[in-house]
Amino acid sequence: MTDFHFYEPAKGHGLKHNPLNAIVAPRPIGWVSTVSPDGVRNLAPYSFFNAFAYVPPLIGFSSQGWKDSVENARATGEFVWNLATRDQAEAMNATSATVPHDADEFALAGLEALPSRLVRPDRVGGSPVQFECKVTQIVQLEDKQGSAIAQWLVLGEVVGAHIDRAMLEDGVYQTARARPILRGGGPADYFEITDAALFKMSRPA
Ligand SMILES: Cc1cc2nc3c(=O)[nH]c(=O)nc-3n(C[C@H](O)[C@H](O)[C@H](O)COP(=O)(O)O)c2cc1C
């Protein structure tokens, strides 16, 4: 018989650390750039991030509290997602620092800002993939009683995708080639994806 630790989250987890984000892991990172209406560049990582639809491509990140990225996305209707890789892990982490609203987080992290084609927020230079997005919904999340919580899900449609051609092999995107990083649990755990993690399994007919 498996000996399960059972807990009801509303009553506490009874462990040293809340295991949720170590269990729902590793999570892709939404390295999100936005711009304020008066032109201040903003860049921040969000690991409550994923893709939610294929056609049209919808991606989203979830903010604990109303952060600058959410406010800029609301005010301008735009954001850019940048793929975080092992080469830029430290820079990505640096962009999570709490800084004044008027600080340019590209400059603070020593990152080059590349202009986008269809939206105003810049792209992260050196990141091998960037998606230019138009905001489709900003959803304030609710608990089971239907009470609003201080968590906002920002969804956007990818209107332009930039892919470093070096990541393509005969027109097929090679996930591990960029060495993407993903977030584990605890204060500091990350995973790096390499070819060693790959296995193949086809869907049943
Ligand atoms: C890897 C990583 C993942 C993070 N994921 C989230 C997240 O999913 N939601 C969130 O609210 N904050 C998250 N944070 C913290 C934000 O990046 C941090 O609060 C940042 O200052 C927000 O910037 P902004 O106010 O410019 O949007 C994460 C930080 C790191 C380093």
C-alpha cells in the first residue's frame, strides 16, 4: 500500500514547504516584455505560464498581484514572450528584481532590446524565440466560492513569431537545441532541457 501524505490546501499542507510548485513542475517560463504607455521598457519572468490554444495561438501568464507587466499589458494591449535559455538564466533571474516603475529592466539586466515588428514592446536580444502578442483577455481568478482573488491571468494571441533559424532542422523546431530552462520548486530550483531528456511515443491510432 502506498503511504500517501494527504492534505487539504485550505487547511495547510503540513510539510516544510508548500509542494505545489515543486509538483506542477518543471514549468516553462514566460519571460514577458511590456512597455508602459509612456515608453518605459519592462521585462519579468512568470512561471505560471503556458500555451492554451493552437489556432489561433494563445499563451498566458498569471500574476500574483497586479504587477507592472499586467498593468502595461492592460494599458497597451500588448506583450512579447521571450524563450529563456540556460545562456540567459542569470539575466532572466535579474529581471525578477523589484525595481521602480521607471527603471528599464533590459538595461538593468544588461540585455539588448530588439524592436518588434507588430507590437511596441521590445524583444530580448540573444533569446532564440520571441512571440509578439496582442492581449485577448485579462481574467481575475476566483476561488471555489466565486470570490475574486489577487491573481490575474493575462492571455494573448501570438501575432508574430521570431525563431532563430539555427533552432530549425529541415523545417522542424528542435526543442532542446536552445537549452530552454524551466522552473522547479523551492526558492531556486530550475531544470534545463537537453536531448538526454527526450523520449518518443506516438498517440494511439
Ligand atoms: C523564474 C521566476 C518565475 C516567476 N514566476 C512568477 C509568476 O508566475 N507569477 C508572479 O506573479 N510572479 C512570478 N515571479 C516573480 C516576478 O518575476 C517578479 O515579481 C517581478 O518583479 C514582476 O515584475 P513586474 O512587476 O515588472 O511585472 C517569478 C520570478 C522568477 C525568477
